[in-house]
Amino acid sequence: MAAWLTKPQPILSLDNALSLIGILIMKPAPKSESLNQFLNGVFNREAFITDDVCVSCKTPAFYFRDDLSKKEFSLSGLCQICQDEVFGTEEPV
């Protein structure tokens, strides 16, 4: 079969493509069942993270300074601005 007749293969996965244009598909980091129940009961943590919304200020959480900040969002549900308020912006020594 001629090469031009073959089905083209995607260059990027959907997650990578959406990430490049600033749309994250975040998944909440795993927690113990009891902690998960508590956090979901108080903050609705999993729903906020899945919807890319900060659990604290309730704004969209699309910008993160680095991979560590993205990971923190999956753990706490805090956007970059709220992370900066809680943890500060200074680099550790």
C-alpha cells in the first residue's frame, strides 16, 4: 500500500496537546480512603481538581510555575497564587 494511503498517526496525545495550549487534565493524587472522605466532605477536593478549579479561591487553575507546583495542585487543590500565599515564593536554600 502506498504510504500516502495509510492512516496518519497522531503526533501528540490529547493530554499533551491540551497541556500545550494551557488546558490541564488534572487528576487528584491518591489519598487514604478516610483522608479522601474528609477532604471531599470539607472541600469537595476531587471535583475541584478534576475541574481545574482552586479549592481555596475558586478560580480556574491553569497556570503553574513548574512541575512541582502542578504536583502540589494534584495534592492540595491550590492554584499557583494560593500556593504562593501558603508556601511563599522563595526558592529553598
